[in-house]
Amino acid sequence: MSDILILGYGPAGISAALYGLRAGLDVQLVGKDAGALAKAHKIENYFGLKEPLSGAELAEVGKNQALALGAKIADDEVTDLMFDGQGFVATGLGGTYQGKVCVMATGAARKKQPLPGMAEMEGHGVSYCAVCDAFFYRKKNVAVLGTGEYALHEANELLSVVNSVTLLTNGADVTAKFPESVRIEPRKIAGLKGAGKFEGVQFEDGAETTFDGMFVAMGSANATDLALKAGAAFDAGKLVLDKDFQTTVPGLFAAGDCTGGTLQIAVAVGEGAVAGLAAIKYLREHKA
Ligand SMILES: Cc1cc2nc3c(=O)[nH]c(=O)nc-3n(C[C@H](O)[C@H](O)[C@H](O)COP(=O)(O)OP(=O)(O)OC[C@H]3O[C@@H](n4cnc5c(N)ncnc54)[C@H](O)[C@@H]3O)c2cc1C
């Protein structure tokens, strides 16, 4: 088990890692790509740049800096996070990763476009966490909204508990291999049925299907999804963090765009530094 497990190797994750590594700790980073930074064409508002760099170049510099200090970096998509009594265990598509403490630095969840009315039905038939809520739907018929590996992970969590799982792709291509027991519904969704409580979906062709619940698993798991699975508290939909960016789960931190603040590299690096230093302090105080 590593000392610090960091999910995401963007500016926030790398920054947290640099502090951990320089404190002589064993640091494991897991990320699926270079995140938001890779999309930035030209960076010229970050400290210390002699001339503008592309986001991809800056990401590469940061990754190499962490590697040079001894970081372990895995390229993998994480679908689950839990505390097993000893430490944090992140499940990826390619393996599991463990750390005595964990920093979530998975960036902003820009891609999750909710369906109209979905937010109001949260907790009333719409769930974002299969491992948390599957039990409430035992022997019932549920839908999973999504198309990829994360949706597959959530469907697999549900299959042993519920009566049936239908994958709602909302017209998008399926990008993971789902078991035959999951029915694939490819039609585009026009809206959700139910007043205040989810009762099913209406498709653009006018047809309707009734479900007891719907699990949202679009794109890949973000910090909100992972924090829910790890049991962290939210207040009005926002992850509860203290001044050190620690969640309500001791030893679980969040930093960078995923905390919902100003979406800038300087801020992500700053939050990563605070969370990284707090993670070191936590390990020392708990002699872990
Ligand atoms: C087009 C564009 C231009 C920008 N221009 C600027 C600019 O000029 N100046 C500026 O300061 N900021 C700019 N930004 C914002 C800046 O890129 C972000 O604020 C910064 O990258 C946030 O860092 P982060 O580490 O929090 O998240 P990210 O950089 O988004 O990194 C997130 C990391 O988490 C990983 N991850 C996410 N989900 C998972 C998962 N399920 N499993 C495993 N890994 C996962 C990703 O692969 C990635 O490694 C721009 C952003 C965009 C999109």
C-alpha cells in the first residue's frame, strides 16, 4: 500500500504529489489522461513561464517532475473508491490502487449534461452511486444512464441485487462490453416521467418505459461520484471540505477543479499543495 494515493495527474494531483514525494513518502498517482490542461491551447497566465506553453507541454513537464522524484504513475480510469479499514482502495479498469490517505484531483465534471428535471429527482428515484443505493432497489427494475466503463461498473454493482438493468444510452454509442443480462436501450430520451419522483423515461419517438430507479453513470467517475462511494458528506450538493481540503472521511482530501472553485491552474496547484501538506500531517499524526 502506498502512503498517498492521488486520483488524477493534472496540476492539482501533481502538486499534491510533489509535496508527498519531497517528504519521503511513497506516492501513487492514477489518471486516465492529462485532463483539462491537455485541452488548453496556450497558457500564459501561470507563474514563471518564460514564454507561453501549451497545456499538453505543461502537463508533460509536471508529470516528468513527479516521476523524477520517484512517483508511481498509472494510466487507468478509476470507477470506484472505498475505505477498507486499512486505507483507501481505488478500483480501476486495469487494477486496484491503495493508499493510507487519498487525494481526489479528478478535475471538473464538465461533460455531465443532466436530463431536464433530473436534479430535482436526485434521491427520489435518481441515484449517482450504485454501491450506496442498490439495496433500495432490490428485485426492482432499474436503468443506468451511460455508455462506457463507468456505466458498466455501476450496472455490474446492480445486477446481483435488482431484478433487471436497462442501459439508457440516450442515442450515444456504447463503448464498453456489457453482459447480455443488461438490456441496451439506444433511443434518445425526451424527458423523465414523474412529478418529484422518478417513474421512468419518455423517448423522443413518444414511447415511454417505466423504471423504479435510474443510476446516472455518464462519462467517467468524477470526484463527486467517488466521494459518494467513499461515504463523504455533501451539503446542498457540494462536497463538504475543511480548510485543508479534507472531506468528512478522515484521510480523504480533494483538490483542484473538482472542488468547484476558480477553474485555473494556479488555484489547482495551490489546493494540491494544501491538500498534499495536510495529507503528510495526517499520516504523521496517525503514524500510518
Ligand atoms: C480549453 C481550456 C483552456 C484553459 N486555459 C487555461 C489558462 O489559460 N490558464 C489557466 O490557469 N487555466 C486554464 N484552464 C483551466 C485549467 O486547465 C484547469 O483549471 C486545471 O487543469 C485544473 O487542474 P486539476 O488538476 O484540478 O484537473 P485536470 O487538469 O482536469 O486533471 C484531472 C485529472 O484527473 C484525471 N481523472 C478524472 N477522472 C478520472 C477517473 N475516473 N479515473 C482516473 N483519472 C481521472 C484526469 O485524467 C486528469 O489526470 C483551461 C481549461 C480548458 C478546458
